[in-house]
Amino acid sequence: MTPTPMIELSHVSRLFDNAVAVDDISLQINSGELCVIVGTSGCGKSTTLRLLNKLISCSSGNIRIDGEDIAGLDAKLLRRRMGYAIQNTGLFPHWSVERNIGVVPTLLGWSPEKIKARVHELLELLSLPYAEFAHKFPSQLSGGQAQRVGVARALAGDPDILLMDEPFGALDPITRDSLQNELLRIQSQINKTIVFVTHDIDEALKLATRIVVMDKGRIVQHDTPANLLDRPVNEFVQSLLGQNERGLKRASLEPVKTHMQALSGDLPEHSVNVDDTLRQAMSLMYWHRTDILCVRDAENHAVGLLPMRALLDSPTA
């Protein structure tokens, strides 16, 4: 079955005065994909994102959303069909969390009862209990909580497309990792088409269904995380991936359960979770100076063994 394209860019360019920010790019993003655009500062990734919801317009080329050319669409109406989450959240400081989340549904003409139910649903989905957070103001939230509210607001109108521009970039590593996991959990439930911009290749590899690598306004490579690591097209992509760490990054894409072996003999002293990655398993082996781990499920039952030789069976570039 042929995937359904939700977003199509055809020979799109954007110039600012005489400077080329986006240079003749063509791209298709299918419905339900989590597409991450990654590259160094100034490569055109955020400009590309803003072209999708007409915050800026194309200098040439065309963009189609769900088969419709956006050139003929009203920009405000188009934006109400898309969620948009940014690094600094953009929350209105004098509005409560509930009012911030409800702004797009209000513009869409939803009833107060429907808006309240949607706010409640999203806060619970993002692990922010309604009774505790709905009536707080942005200044009363931690950075991670505020970012969650920003994501909830982007999802409030139930858009088919969610645009995210460095949404976790200003957060500390622990909060950032937590929100990445939260996004993956939510996406597994709501299956939106997400376009996510980041300069962090590890974030891209963790989140993406497919990755778009940009450099100097052009698309250098567009592929799955595994294929990107296995077959980078040039030295720039290799450098972005971290030349000497590609093996570790590749191991981070594979769960332990794909390489574990049947239980036999005495159980090893140290354990790894069945859903952990091979990279996490390698770290535990190094830390505990062991060449075999017990694999346990969510209920802590032993379900298999992971010897070092099984890790070495993992495919490499």
C-alpha cells in the first residue's frame, strides 16, 4: 500500500534579500511520520518549518498540505489546522494553563464544554493532572511543565500536523530526555504527522521515523535513522553523526530483545531491561566489567540472556 503524503514540497526556495535560506528543496512527508529536520545553525531548517504554515512565504516552488496547494489558502485558517510548538513555549503569561491550551479551540468555535474536556484530556495525556495545573499561570510552572503545556496547546485543536521548532532545546538534559520519551509515548497513541526541527543529532536519531539532513539551505540526505547511520552520503553527514561514534549511535536504535538469547544455567548478577537499547546494555557491561547480562521484563521476570557476542552480531555500517 502506497503511503499517503501529508506534506509535499516541490522545488521550494526562500530568499531574504539576496541571501538564499532554502535552496530548491523537494520533500515528501507521509501521514503519521515523525520527520526530524536536523543540521547546523543557519542551514535552513527553521525557515523550512515556517514555510509550511505560511509564517513566511516561498520565493519559488510550491507546498501542498494533504494534497492542497497552500498558496491559495488563508494563512490564519491554515495555522489553525496545524499545531505549532516552539522553544520558549510562547505561552501568554497572564492566562491560565487552561486558557492557554484552549485558545485555538476557542478560535475554531468549539463550545466551552468541549474545550474544557479537551484541556482535561491533554493535561492528563501529558502527565499534568487537571486539578493541579489547569488554573496555574506560566510563571508557576517549571521549564519542563511549561513545555508540556506548549505541546498541549499545539495539540488542542486536534490538528493533523504538528510543527515543533527546537521545542526542548533550552531544557536541562534530564527534563529533555523525559519530554522526548513523552513525545514518543504520545505519538504512539495519537499518530499525528510531526515535523520536528533540532540541531541535536542524538535527539533526531531517537525521535525520528525519517531524518532530513540539511546543509546550506539544501537537503543533503533524507532517510531512516538506521540507513542514515549505515550509509551516510558524504563527509558532512558522517561528521554530523560523529564519525567515531556511529557504532554506538547505531546500537542505540536496537532494543535488547532483538538480540537476547534463551535462558540457560545460572542467572548473571547484573540485568538489563528487555526494552533497553544495545547501547545501554554495552554501558552496563563496561561499568560492571561483565560480558553477559540477564534480560528482565517490566515485571522484573528473567526472560533471556544477553552475552557480549550477541551485541557484536548487531549490523554495522
